Amino acid sequence: MLAVVGSYHDSSAPFIVTNKMSPKRKSASALHVNGAKKVKVYHRSHGTQPGNVLVLGQGEFGQLGLGEHIMDRTKPALLSLPEKMVQVVAGGMHTVCLSITGVVYTFGCNDEKALGRDTMIEGSEMTPEKVILNEKVIQVSAGDSHTAALTEEGDVYVWGNFRDSSGAIGLLDAFKATDVPTKVPLTETVVKVASGADHLVMLTMEGNLYTSGNAEQGQLGRVPEQFSYRGGRKGLDRLLIPQMVRTKTKVHFIDAFCGSYVTFAVSKDGHVFGFGLSNYHQLGTKSTNMHFAPMKPTSFKTTSKWVDFSGGQHHTVCLTSDGNVYSLGRKEYGRLGLGENAEDKSEPTAVSGIEPACAVTCGDTVSFAVTREGYAYAWGLGMNNQLSTGEDDKWSPVKMTGKQLENCAVLMVSSGGQHTVLLVKDKQES
């Protein structure tokens, strides 16, 4: 649901950092500072192009960031921010923006501490404000009620809360929300974070996946079904303390993605792995069983190079390296983009009417694609005005429109439960 889409990157070089001593691209650069070894990391999915932020949809909890008196926007509206942004993420009912200087700004619902800052002053959650984190952040992700930030040295900070079918379960400690950025205890260097509705996936430089959060639908990929509800006899520590996802044979992962209740990962040799909820075949499985351990969905053929995945509540949109968009899962409200006569799909099915795309993303019941030429296409449920095309459902992709999109190239789109946020730049800028 909450993945971000953005500019196209070379999928053959997932971990990229430029060493100051050499122009060559490497997986990490080791810098010695005051005798201590520091590693700076970068992944192809990190946003690097600065731009302006546009918001639309429903914003009764402040997730539009436009103040206490603006609760909705049918067309993209410009958000006032103190600096250019390089990444935007829509959580369930909150929004996270990452600036060109590595500063995190948040706004929206803070009931579960997802903003990571004090909102005691009435109305302060309705406008963007800084999160105090004394390290440079290079990537952010957000779920229904949690936020994660990855620093340039490969550390992960989190705040907010995870929830399951019975309520809040805590974030790092059982039944305790985390109200300020707190470092995740990991010994490996992280190069990417991804958030589902209530789970977090961390990809490390060593090619491993670590997960934490709700395990009820199998989305952690490491907790057997009998222990998936609150960790069974071992309790919530089994879920909240990040642990490695293990496969039958050693796999080196180069990318990871989340849907609301699913996780996808791509290995170095191009194989797609998935685990989690597949009640509408959104994992690409023939059955509707949940999968509590990594498996290779046979529908994702290795003849295609899969470079991006995003999932809503019950559907998945994915992208190949040649720019073709595919969808699978539940058809209602047009979220698959396959036309009004479409049926549920158990395997990736080509979405037509879009020029070559650079990335894809989903909200709960909506889908988006950004093209290599800088246009955004949207389809799915129109009721919340997340598509910029009115309240009618769109069963096929339509180009997003609005005055603020004129003469702009779209760099990135993210969509939550009721709102959408875009990162754009003037086409005249080099």
C-alpha cells in the first residue's frame, strides 16, 4: 500500500555509493573519521532529485499539511515547505517528507505517535514540522501508524506503533508506542527500508532481509502460522525484535517491497520471492492461502526483469525493466486498471494505455504509475479524490491533471488510505 514510486534507476546496481577517493561505483564506501570506520550507503530506490510537494485527497487528520481549515483537495495543491524535498511518503493517515539536506518533516494523524514529534499544541499536526533526528536521513517509509528513517550510515530509526487484529502491539517494546526516533538494534548495515500497513522490512548490505511487526498474514516471512498471533508462547518479542528471514538455500537479496499485508523481494539472480496474504492471489499464487515463509510465485517468470512492486489491501502492481506495468489481485473499483470487464487476476497482467514507466505504487484501493517522461497515471477508487479526476472510479489508467502539474515533471508518487502526495519539478530545470 505504501510503497513510493520515483525516477528510474539502473537495476543492475542496487547498492551505490561513490567513494571520495575513486569515481567508481561500489556497494559501500568506508570512511575513516577520528579512527572510527563509517560506511555510507545508497540504494537505487532512494530519491535524489529535489522537487516541490503536491497533495490531494481527503485530509481530515491533517495528512494534507495545508492547515486546520483545508480538509480536502480534488486537484494537487502545492504544499509550503522550507526546502526542496527528495522523497515523499503517504502513510495511512500521515505524511512524511525527506528534504535535500536529509531532514524529515511529518504531518497528519499522531494518535499512535507516527509523526515522531510533539503535537501538544492544538493544530500543530496539521502542518509540516521537523522531526528531531541528529543524523542525515537518505530514505523514509511509512505504514498505517509507524514511520521509519534510514540514515546515510545504514542505521534505521523508527517511531509510532504496529497494530494487529486486536489493537496496538507496540513498535520496539511490547504494547509501547515510540514517540520519538529510536534506533533499531541491528548489527548489519541497512540499505533500504520498506513499510507495509503494520510491518517493516529492512534490506541489508549483506543481502539479507530483516522484518518486524504484525505477523498474522505471514508478512514477516519468518514466523510460523501457529505463532503468528502476538508471537505465541514467546510473546511479542518474537515479532517486534527484527530477525532475519531465512530461505531453504542461501539467497542474496538486492531489493524488497511491501504491500499492506505482503512482502516481495528480488534476489541477485533475478528471482522474485513473496510471502504474506494472498486471499485475492495478490502474491501471484494459484491458491488463496497465506504464505508464512518465502516462496517463488511461479507467475513471475524469470524471463522478465522485475524492478518494482507495490501492494494495496488486496492487489499488487509491478513493473519490468522495459517499463511495462502489470497488475494482479482484486478487481473491485478498477484498482487493477484492466477495464470494467476485468476479473480478479492470479498472475501479472499487462496494464495498457501507459507510456514506458519508471515506477509504480498503490494506495489501499488505488494505483499509480510514473512514466519516464514525467507523467503520472492513476486508476481505482475515486471516492476520496486521490486520483485528481473526480469521485468516479477509474477502471483504466488516466493521466493525473491539475494546474500545479502544468509544466511539471512528476518525480514520485505515494498514496495512503485517503490521500495522495506527489514530488514534482519544473520541466525547465536541468
